[in-house]
Amino acid sequence: DYERMEVLGDSILKYAATISCFLQYRTEGEGRLSSLRQEIISNANLYRVGMEKLSIHRYARLTPFFPKLWTPPDLHC
């Protein structure tokens, strides 16, 4: 189930961002750490990292999605 994988991925991303902020900014207060973490996991930042640093767009499927025509990968009817 992709929804479970999405939740797991989001949780791991938030955990890693929290640890990174805590280790990098040990003297900052809770509010500042929370703001820094939100900046890391924001959609704008994730988009920038994905596009500029990882070139993840090369792996995206850029065709229109039609729910009635969709079948799971590797399922040939």
C-alpha cells in the first residue's frame, strides 16, 4: 500500500530533519529548532533539492493520468 509507504517516508524525513537541526543548532531554543525543521521539510525546499541537486525530474512520469485506464505496474491483462 503506497499510503503506508508515504506515511513512513514522511516520518523518516521529519525524524532526520529533527536530528539534523538538533545536532547543528544545539544552543537554539525549541521554537527556533521547530522553525528550522519546518524550513527543511517544506515543499519549496524539497522541490529545490529534488530538482537542482538530485535531478529527480529525470525519473518522473510526465504523461497524463487517467484513472479508468490505470493498472498496477507489471500487471498485463
